[in-house]
Amino acid sequence: MRKSLINALLLNNAQRLLAALVSVCVFITTPCVSAQEVPTSAELAQSMLRIEGSVKKLRLLAEQTKTVAGVDREALMFRLDQRIIRLLEDAAKLARYVEGLPADAADRLALEKRLREEMASFERLLFQRIGELESRIAANRERSGAAGDTEKHVLRAYANSLEGLRLGYSAALVGLVEIAEILGIPSEDLRQKSEALMYQYAEKVSGRIELFSTSLRAVRARLTLDPSNAELQSAANEINMERAVEIRRLESLLDIMARLDIETVLYRSVLLRENKGLSLQLLDVQAVRQMFEDGWEDTRKSLEKNLPELVFNILIFLLILFIFRALARLVKRVTGSALNRSSADLSTLLKEILVSSAGAVVMVLGILVALSQVGISLGPALAGLGLAGFILGFALQDTLGNFAAGAMILIYRPYDVDDFVEVAGAAGLVKKMNLVSTTIITFDNQTLIIPNNRIWGDVIKNVTAQKTRRVDMEFGISYGDDIEKAESVLRDVVESHAKVLADPQPNIRVHKLGDSSVNFVVRPWTRTTDYWDVYWDITREVKLRFDREGISIPFPQRDVHLHQEVPPA
């Protein structure tokens, strides 16, 4: 019932306005008449006829809105609003035209009188239509919240159209103030009400922009944790589009407010914060200063309110880190001592890793406790660490390959520190090991740092892995020497050496008949640490004994036979 009464009232006011415009909007259909181009009486009469025809159609449209419902009524109301806005704009043009006429012109006096008589009707109707339009916009937004996906897009599009009408009525309201000022009608009250209405609408649009911006940042933050989430991506796109629409709406509204010289610095700073600072219209000192003042004011209030608690939380954070750092050092010492006393056969690398891991675990636990103490949520932080770990893992594939190879070396222990190894084409003493690389010192005191994936992917020869080692040597005698005597001398030299092991027994055999010598293999066993002592000592002693016993060690030689052929006579 109440709605029908309002509609009837609005319809009556619309009819009064249309009737008034029959008399005053003579120039509406006259193309671009300036103050210097005054229309003739015949032209005014012809324009009047055309206007009367247009107004009759608008009256019919207004009557029609009472007989339909639903979508048809919304369409007719939308059309009626468009016509009213256009007529009000033309009324403002007419007022500017009247201002250009001579002060004593009959047309001017008549039009001024008619405009003065209808100003109150214009004002009342305009505010009523704006209020009714606000109700329609609010109702449409409620319907949009409960609608399905397809219907929601339709309702949003319709809401944007209604917002366009709202901007049109705002411009018409500014035009009404201009008409009053041109005609010399007291307009202070109208200006104040218009400014209040503009400020309310600007605050509403600015609030929606900042709400969309905050929501967009939140959705994008979640999207960084789950980039493949199609629903989040769709939501971000929807919010961004709505935000862009509201930004354009605020820009249009600021242009309208500027016609009344309304202060818009606060709203221009909103546009600057929303990355619209490239516009020359917005880029002024006041707007930039206002933007920084707003940001500093928020920061200052936050600091005044939270500074004592912030300082206390920082001190607690540092204290917890200090305590856990000391605790990590203690845990590392205790772990190292326990591993050194343990009877388990652990490699040096494994012991170092266990000690470092124990300290690292305690330190990570301390950081998590410190973060939770200052109010930082650990869930998103851990999720962010997981995502960062994935990115780093992808970027550091080779390094992770070294880690994996280091872990395999740690588990299977093909060598340890102080072992003599031959790996990746290098030979030397293992000086240091970690999960990334192995440091080898060659016998000529060169330092080689070899990545673990190069080592694990190749043949690993650990010379010192066994406690005993066979010394392989070969000696040759001439074909004219006594084989049994030479064998006896070799056996005596080997068995008399103090570092040669009795078990396994040395193996001395005639190995092969070479081009220049009869070759013996001599293979005694010794401790791995004594290998080179045994090798060098036996080699020296064999030479000395062979010389004393008259056994020669031949050098390579070749017999050359010459045959001379006598040619026949």
C-alpha cells in the first residue's frame, strides 16, 4: 500500500514536471542555439509543437508504469528516469540560454517566470526520484546476493545501469543548483542538501572501492598459496571487475561534484591509492598530501595504541631466540659427546650431521615458539615455507641432487674421513665431507672439492677400506740365470721383512716368459697402512740381493740377424 502511494506521488510530480517543461524547454529540439543565435517566433512555435508531442509520450509512459508489473515495470521506470534526466539537463541548458538573452526581452521574462514557478516542483521531484532509485538499487543488491550465477550477472548489470541513473540524477541536481543561481533564486538550502547527498554517495562509492580492494588482497594472498584454485581465481577476477566499475563511477561523480566546487581531495586520494595517479585531474598536491596524511594518521594511531605491546613482544621474541640458541649449543655438545662415547660404528659425516641436525631442530622450534608468542599465525607461515621450498627445490635441482647423493653416501658409507679413495677421476685422502661435496687432498697436497652427485654416479674405489692389502710386484731375470735360485732369493727377501704378514702366505711364482726376461710375480700381504713401506723396501732389497747373488735383471733387447745374399754370376 505504501509503495503504491509513493509511486502515485512520484507519478503526479513527474506529470507536473512534464507539464512545466512543455512551457519552458522550447530550445530542446532546436539544435545548439547560442546566445548570439536567437530563434525566431516561428522556430519557437515549431519547437513547441515538437515538445508537446514528446511530453504526451512521456505522460503515456508514466501512466503505463501503473498498469504493469515485474520486469516490464522495471523497464518502463528505467526509461522514464532516462527521459526525466534528459529533460532536467535540457532545463539547465535553457536557463543558460535565458541568461544570454537581453534583460528586457519578452521571451526571457516569460521563461524566467515559468522557471521560477516550477523550481520547487523540480527540487521536490528530483529528491524523491533519487530516494526511490536508492531503494531500487538496494533491493536489487539483496536479490543479487541470493541469486544463482547466471541471474547474479544479470542483476549486477542492471545494478550498474541503475547506478548510471543515479549519476545522471546527481548531474541533474547540480544543474538545478545552476538554474537557481542563474535566475537569482536563493539556493543556499538547495546547495547544502545537494552537497550532503553528493558526500553520502561519494562515501558509499569510496567505501565499496576500499572494501573490494581489501577483499581482492585477501583473495590474492590465498591464491598465492593455492595457485591452481579456479574458484579463487574466478573470485579475484569478479572482485577486480567490480572494483574497476566503482573506480570509474567515483571518477564520474568527482567530475559532477567539481561543478559545485565541492571539496573532493579526500576522494581523489582514494583514487590515487587505487593506482589512478596518472590522471592529471587527480595528480595535485592536496590529493597526494591527503593520501600520505591518511596513511600516516592510521600508522600513528596504531603505534600509539600498540607501541608498548609491540616493544614487549619484540623483547619476548629476542629473549626466546636467545634462550633457544643457548639451548641448541648445549644440545649439540651433549649429542656430540654421546655419539663419541657410543659403541655404534658411525661415520664421521653421520656424527657431524646428527649433531648439526639436533641443534637445528632446537633452533627451528625456538623460532616457531617466538613467532607464536608475538601473535603470528604459524599455519600460513608453514604453508608459505612449503611453497617457497617447492620453488627453491625446482630452482636448485643440481644442489638437491648433491644432497641426495650425500644422503646415499651417508647411509651406505662407501668411504669416510681419512680414507684414501679414487673417485671421479681423482685420487687422494678424504679430508672433509658434507651433504653437498667431498674435499680430497691429493698426495702432492692439492685440494679437490668434488660434488657428491659426481661421486655417487661413478665408480668409488676405497683403497683403505680393508685392514690388510696385497702388494703386487713383478721382477724379471735373464734367461741364462737359475730360476730356482732367483725364486729362493725372492722368498727370503719377502719372508724376512718385518711388515709382511705370514697369513695369508706370500705368493711367489714364475709368471711369464717375456721377450727379454723370465718374470716372477711377488705378492706379499701387509697391513693397509704399511703398503708403501713394504712395496719400496722389497723393491730395493730385491735389487741389492740380485746383485750380490749374480742374478741379472735384463733390460729389453732384440737380436738382429743379417743374411747376405750373393747374386748369381
